[in-house]
Amino acid sequence: GLVIDGRTLNIILQGGLEEQFLELARHCRAVLCCRCTPLQKSMVVKLVRRQLKAMTLSIGDGANDVSMIQAADVGIGISGQEGMQAVMASDFAISRFKHLKKLLLVHGHWCYARLAKMVIYFFYKNVSYVNLLFWYQFFCGFSGNTMIDYWQMVFFNLFFTSMPPLVFGVLDRDVSAETLLGLPELYKNGQ
């Protein structure tokens, strides 16, 4: 791991040593920047996004973390003693730091699996619908006649095909929460 304080980080960011800092950080499993200004926090996140082309996650619990949370791809705010500024600026909010494990491993896995299934479902729905319209136009000699009324098409997409996504969104859980927490390596398999 690497622990770096605000003064050293200031020398790195102003002295043109960003590449060496990133090379050192790439060899570490964890990098901790402590006693940093809000500007330095956001600059580190932007540096990692720009140079390493990596997806970033920022976690903060106070007003001094807002710029870092907004600079990251995904921001998590922790509601606590320092106020609600970080929560208001974040994508996700948790009440305690210990809930981060469940947010990432359980809800992240479920969300990814649901979205993957829903993309496949929407492709299937639209391909079957367009295929039906194509063969109808082929039968009609491509005259431009409509097979169904406009309102029926709107209600078909609104009511009849909206139920499966809602059911998947609420009920679909491919693996139980206990299994996902017990086997964190399942998170990588989902990706």
C-alpha cells in the first residue's frame, strides 16, 4: 500500500511528477491520500481517469469530499457527523462505511445481471416486432399500409411489454445475498 499526505501530493502535482506517482500507485493494492485539500482530492481522481483510463469510485462523508465525488465516475456519499453535502452530491448514499461491501458485492452484482438480461430482452422484443412489420410490408407490397393503429402500438409497448422488465427489476436475483457476500470472486464472474 501507499500512504501519501497533502504536502507531498502538492509537490507531486505541481512538480510534474504525475507519471512517476501513477507508476508507483499501479504497483500498490491500495493508495491512501490523507490530509489533502478538496482540490487535491479531485485532481488525483481526474489524474487517474485521464492517464490510466480507469473507472473511478470515490467515497466521502463531508463537504470537503464533494469535488472528489463529482470528479469520479461513481460517487458514494456516507451520511454522518459531517453533514449531508457528500450524500447530496453522490450517486449512491449509505449510512455507514461497513455497508459499502454489501452495496458493491450484492447490489452491484444484481444490478449488473438485471441490466444484462434487460438488454437482451429489449433486443428480442424489438427484433420480433420489426420482423413482424417487415413481413407485413412484404405481404402488402411495401405500400406503406400500417398493420396496426398508432395507439395500439403505443399501448402494446407501454402495457404488454412493460410487465417483464418490472418483474425482472423487482424479483430477479440469480444468487442469494449470503452467497455473494461469502464468495466475493463471483463479482468478477459477472463482469
